[in-house]
Amino acid sequence: MHALGFHHEMIRADRNGSVWINFKAISDDMKRQYHRLKDTKQFNQRYDYGSVMHYPPEDYRSGIFEIISLMRDYQSTMGQRIDISFKDAKILNLVYCTSNNPHIANYAKCNPEDYKLNNGNCKNGGYPNPINKCKCRCPPGYDGPRCTSYKYKNSKAIILTPTTTKQYFKVDDQGDYFWIVKRNIESNDRIPSKYTIVSVEKLDGVKCSYPCSENYIEIQYNKDKSVAGKL
């Protein structure tokens, strides 16, 4: 990723609104790796705690946090090394597959007019896929021509309707699950809904570390679904 022009996520120019760097916990020979850059191009993309270019939050030797998330509950999201994140791939496409040259990749099947047509029409953080006729490539959990329908791997999306009383949902086996908490606009409930509270009251057989990259529950509540959620 460095060879493609990427910097580490936690040194981007606007990082102070997302993380705090504990320089006292960082060795002198590593501090330069955490110095914030004065100018970085982000292509209007939000800070991504799940970027593959993000350092883990703690020093593996001492266990002391070197990076503190300013967004509650995102501490376990930082530092994953399984794959590039959706937003990482999105920025690569914004850099190298623009409307002027959307067919830069070998075997690409996309022309500039199709790119211009779909660019901006892909919802929930999706973007035109230059190697698939510029059809929208959707973030995890979304599908359809404009990324407005739900789909997560091979699991069925389960839509839950919040109410004014507490509801419980239980999963007994392991696997991939995708739940959508969505208000019923036709409900007779006249109490104005300002927010929905989601809590995990019991989680057996799961031990999360920093980062948490295998057994976990991810909660997405931002409008832009291209960046990772809470783990």
C-alpha cells in the first residue's frame, strides 16, 4: 500500500478529531511513525479505524495503549491485518480509476460515460466498479444497483423494528448474521424516536483483543457505510 501512495491512517492531517496519540508510551525510535502530516489527500473520505494502514492501538510488549480512539467503542477496530478495508479499496479506485481513465486496470469493462453516470449514485458509501462495467460496488451488508438493498455474504438479512419496550434476540450457533434495526415509518407509535439503544448483554466463547478481527459483532450506525464500524 505504501508503494501505491498510501500513508498510515493515524498520521493523516485530520487525525486529531479521531484519535489521540500517547507519545509517552512510544519508544523514541518509533515516534516519527506517528507524527501527523500537514497535508494529506483524503478524497472526502472519513477516518477509517478499520483501514489496513492503521496501526494497532497497543504496544504488544507492554500492553499500553499508544493510540486512543476518540470515538467510543472503536478501540478494538484499529489494527486489523486480514485484508484491505472497503474504504482502502475505494480510495485506490478514486486515485487510479477516475472518470478520465476508469479502464486503467487490465480487462476492465467500463467507459467514461458509464463512470460519470454511476459516480455519486452509489448509496451508503458505494462506488463505481471499473472492472465490472462501472456497476456500483457496495460496502459489506449492501447490494443492488445503487447499494440500497441488504445482503451479507451468504446470510439472510434480518430486519428488526425498534419499539419503546426492550426486545431480546438470541443466537445459539456460530456463523455470519446481518441484522438491520430499522424504524417502521407506518407504525402507530406516536412517541418521537431520537435514538435506538443496542446492547450486547452476554457473549459466550468470544475473547476480543486489539485488534478484534475474528469472532466479533460489528455495529454500523454511520450514514457512510464504507468505513468500519464498532467491534
